[in-house]
Amino acid sequence: MNSVKIKKEAYSRSQQVGAREGLNKKSNKSRKKEKNLGSFLLNYLGPITVILVLTIWESLYQTGIINPIFLSAPSQIVKVGYELTLSGDLTENLLFTLGNFSLGFGMAAIIGILVGLITGWYRPIGKAFDPFLTAMLGTPRIVLLPLITLWVGVGFSSKVVIVFIAGVFPIILNTMTGVRNLDPNLTRVSSSFGASAIQTFITVALPGSLPQIVSGLRVGIGQSLVAVIAAEMFVSTGGIGYFVAQSSANFNIDRVFVGIVVIIILGMLITSSVKMIESRLLKHRIE
């Protein structure tokens, strides 16, 4: 009798343990599902928010709550943008802006990095340039547009010059700061191994200041893009800035929003390209 009772108790305990294990497995599975759902929502929260805002915006437009004279709708922006792309009007203005920006910022990047490296490495030259850098960084470069227009006219050159001026000074400052903040031990080690000043400059100063250089490029891109759009709005006969200004003057709100969206996408693409270059350069630097 006792052995039978013991067997029954052992069986009931094993059943209870099995039930508990089953419940634990179910709870673990539910927790994993909740965790996966939470991580999914967190990863895609940005796109979900954008889609939600666009949906609400479109709904308000279609129901007539939004006045089409003052605000367009996502569907209208896509439609008008598609029509302008087929006609070639949008593409022509975009290429004009890209030409102004690419040439002006390309020169700003090359000259800015070179001047920043030299002024950061040779302290007396840096001290001599400091007042001019401080003055230009504290001044909105777009105020120089009337003077630049007076010097070079309203053609292609004026936009290139204003883009160059807008982008070059942040690049110089960041590059110079990167060189000045180098670890002195690195230069000492390089000198102790018999490296010349030029060799130390190329092998230590340039790679060591790379993060600051890329940071300066990113700041310069934003300011140069603002400069080229503003210049095209006021002293140009082409470009996205000119396109937006003319559309606004004609009260064509759909075309205005198309231009704004193109500017936003252009800025995002350029910034993303710089981030990709930054990640590759810094990865190579670490390796």
C-alpha cells in the first residue's frame, strides 16, 4: 500500500512539474514574441511615423479641411512631380543646382582641407588666420551675395562663389581643430623614429584629424546647400531655388512643394553619401 501511495505521489509531482515547465515554455515564447514585436516597432518607428503623418495629411486634404491654395497633398506632390519630370522642367533645374553645388563645394572641400591642415599644423599661420575665421563663421555668408553679384554677375559664377564661401570656412575650422587636438605623443613617436616634419604631417596629422575633417564636410554641405538655394532664389534664371521662387510668385503651391521635397531629398542623399564615406574611411583608419 505504501509503495502504491508513493508511486501515486511521485506521478502527481511529475505531472505538476511537467505542467509548470509547459507554462514556463509558453510564457517564454510569449515574452520572445513581445520582445520581437517591440524591437520591430522600435526599428521601424521612423518610417511608420512618416507613413502615419502622410496618411493623415492626405485625409485632411481629401476631406477639404486643408485649403489647397495654401497647402498641397502627398498625392498631388507626386503627381505634379511626375509630370514635371516627364516634361524635363524639374530635371533641368535640378541639374543646374547640382552643377552649382558640386563645383562650389568641391573647391571648398579641397581648399578647406588643405588650408585647415596647414593652419592647424603651423601655429603662427593659424593664429594669423583666426580673426578672419571667427569673423566669417559669425557672419551669415548669404549677406555677401549682393557684393558677389556685383563682382561676377548673376550667372553661373555667382552661385559657385557663394557656395564656396559658405562651405569652406566650416571645413577649415574643423580640420584645423582636428590637427591641433592631435595626441602629442603620436608626433613624438613619429619624430623619434626619424620621420621628417612632412612625413609626420602626412602619416600622423592627416589620418588623426580625419573625424574632424568629415565633420567639417558635413557642416559645410548643409551651409552650402542653403547658400545655393538662396542664391538661386534671388539672382538666378534656373535651379531648384529659382523654380520654387517662381512657383511661389505664381501661387502654384503644388510646384512649390515639389521643389521643397526635391531639396529635402537632395540634402538627405548628399548627407548619406558623406556618412558612407566617413564609415569607410574611419573603418580603414581603425584597421
